[in-house]
Amino acid sequence: MTISLMPLPYALDALEPHISSKTLEIHHGAHHKTYVDKLNAAIEGSDNADKSVEEITKLASGPLFNNAAQTWNHGFYWHSLNPAKTAPSVELLAAIEADFGSLDALLEALSAEAVNHFASGWAWLVVDGGKLKVISTHDAGTPITTDVNPLITIDVWEHAYYIDQQNKRPVYVKTVLENLINWDFASENFARGTAWTYPA
Ligand code: FE2
């Protein structure tokens, strides 16, 4: 079994002007593709050859973990973005209001986590033990190695924003939070209650 480079769920220019087609072309076609290619090269002919991205991520360490986790994280990130205006489901909004007070308060917490995370990594909205939480992971770190259910992520590696915003991560995070968060995806993940699965 070969792990696929998940196609983007939209056209390369679909997120403009917030995220340029050039950024998506390189982020998906070079960065994500390289993680997938290295993952496939590492598992070919091994005991992991027929395992899913999730299975490999949970059992691996070192470079194998990095490439598997980054394959999964990027697939999840593409779905976390959406050019259409979406809103949390009634159920998810109720949980947001119970755990953060308001949607604006959640967005502020997610913004602070994404902006203040040191160096490369990911900011996430997750469900942990029935409670919504904002967390971040370093480098290839991913919540699927724990029991939490991720709902949304923001890639805060520089390659996610350097072409469009250079070193201004706060501008990228604000742009994503105000224009691109896919609340339909978050709501589906919340309703399912278990982590999203990378397409085979
Ligand atoms: Fe990335």
C-alpha cells in the first residue's frame, strides 16, 4: 500500500487573497508531498508497508514519526481551511460557549496559542475528556498520539506563511481565523467524536 498525497479539497487559488496559490502550490506540492514521499520510501518493504498513516504515526519515532505525523497534520490542515463562510454547528457552538464563554473568546485563545507558539508547530482546537481545549504541538507533534479529538488546526511553520506574510505570523493567524476556518469540518469532527482519518 502506498500512502497518497491527499489532493487539496479546493483549487490552488481558492484561498486567495488570504493564502496565495503560490503558497499552496509549494506547501502542498512540495512540503506535504515530500513528507508523503519520505514516508513511502521508509515503509516500502517493511512491516509498516500496509499500515495506515494513523497506525504508523502512533507507533513510530524519529524520522518515520516526523514524516507520518506531518503527512496526517497537513491533510487535516487542508480541511481546516475553507474559502466559504462557515459557522459552528449548534452543538459545537454550545460547547464553545460552555468552555470558553463565547466564540470570540475561543478565537482569541486560538490566536494567542498560534502566535505565541515558539518556532515550528501547530495550534489546535481539540476535545479532551469532553472539554474543548486550545493546545499547540511542536514540529511534527500531533494530537492523534493522545486521546484527544482534534477539531481544527493552524499550521504555524514558517512555510505556511512566509511567501505571503514573511515573518509576520500574527497577520497570517488573523487572516486564517477571520476568513478561512472551516467550521463545517470542525463540527463534523465534533459530532463524530473520534479523530479524522487520512484518506487511504
Ligand atoms: Fe506545513
